[in-house]
Amino acid sequence: MKYSGKATKAAFKLIILTLIAGLVIWALLAFASVLGTILSAVAVPALIVLWVVFALFTLYFFRDPTPHVPEGAALVISPAHGKVDVIDTVNEPLFMGGECKRVSIFLSVFDVHVQNAPVTGKITFFKYSQGQFLNAMKTESAEHNENVLLGFESTNPAGSKIGVRLIAGVIARRIVPFVQLSEEVNRGGRISLIQFGSRSDVYLPLTATINVKLGDHVVGGETILGTLA
């Protein structure tokens, strides 16, 4: 599947960087005085244990399961893994052009952080916005935090608009889009990675039917969020 393995590469990059940092610290301790030698006897094993724990957690965090994408016409699937904590109507002028339905999904550090395309179609809007890094548990983070807004035009029904806003949080400070403007995507295909805790807002037309409720834990690429009219 397209973009498979990109999250794993990001995990190994972080692991290697921390290993290099640990070796540098160890080298500094090795050249220290007698006091440094005593401290290194305690510090080096502790650093090794911390690095191993970090490496294992990073591999777990950047896991990238292949979704079992549901079949069916006019379906909008969840782009993110996490908990549905907001279902409302909002004004989204940049892509949706006004009022639309919103399903907001909070991703904890224990959720998968690879996002998936909600529909089959074309990416016709792509906008990165700088901002703050408020706690992603707060719904206002969608308005103030660094984010990327992706606009999809569905092929079924043709021309239907679905927006996905990828939102950074207090811990998640990097959004890594895999896709670009004008790219064709398949429902369930990988579209991005958000590193360490975040939020995803999904915008649907007012005519769409919402298939989830508050408190539901959704699976990216699998759970049906709604149906387009």
C-alpha cells in the first residue's frame, strides 16, 4: 500500500538520533575526572535503560497497521485512530465554503498516529497554518494550534467535499503529510503522520449522515464516520 513504512522510518530516525546523543553523553562522562568516573558507573546504565525504553515506546507509537477498509458507496471513513469527543456544526470557509458538520477525534499517545484518506478522490486543497501548541484535548486547539487542512473531492458521490484538519498538540509538534495537492488517493490510503498526541477534525456536508456518537473509539481507515447524500 502507498506510503507503507514511512512511519517506521520516522521511528528509526528518532531512535538513531537518541542513540547518538547517548553515545556523546557517555563519551563526555568517560573523559571526566574521578568524580565523573564514579558518576558514569551509575549514569551510563541508567541512560542505557532509558534509551531502550524510549526506543521500544517509539516503535510502538509509530506502528502502522494496514487497515481493513470497508466497501460500499458514499462512505466516509475515519482518517484517525482515537476518541470522538465533538460532533457539531461549524463554519469552515476555506474549503467547505461555510457551514458543515464536524466530527472531532482526539488522539492520545497510545493511539496510532498515521492518518488515512476518508474517501477515494482527489486532494484539491492543502493549507499549512502556523500556530500555538495548546493541549489537543481542548477543542479550541483546532482554531489556534499549528495545523494542516486537507480538502478531498470524492469520486462517489462525484464532487462531494470532505475536509480533514490535522492538528498539532502540546506534545505533538510535527505534522508530516505524505500527500500533496492534486494527488489522487484511495479510501483508507495513508495520508500523513502526526508525532506524539494530537487531534483530527473531519468536515462533512450538512447533507451527510453521521454514523458515530460521542465517546466512540474509531479506527483510522476502518470505522465509518458518515455517509454522503
